[in-house]
Amino acid sequence: MFLGLIMQFILGFILENDLGPLRMLVFYLITGIGGTLMGTVASSMYAVGPEAATFGMAAGLIGWFAFNWTNFE
């Protein structure tokens, strides 16, 4: 639980600097709801909590790195 909170802080701060607060809020809600729905459909053992949004933010950060890869050279 504590590790998930730390991950949300780290990933959230990085993504919020790029997206802005309103887009980050929408992105967090979409990843949380979408991840929970996907977990419910894909498995009969689903969990309730912020893990879906945390993994969504990690995927968003990976996508951000993929699109901005040329800026790191």
C-alpha cells in the first residue's frame, strides 16, 4: 500500500508537469476506471484499489518516453 502511494506520487508528478492538472485528472480517472473494468472482464478475481490507475500512469509515462525519444539525444 505504501509503495503504491509512492509510485503514484512519482509518476503523477512527472506526468502532471507534461499534461497539466486538468488533463492529468481526466487521464487518472480514465486509467483507473478502464483498468478496473478490464480486470473485471479479464478475470473473475478482481481487486479494488488504485493499482489500475498506477499501472495506467506507468503506461502513460512509457508512451510519453516513446513519443519524446528524440528529445533525449
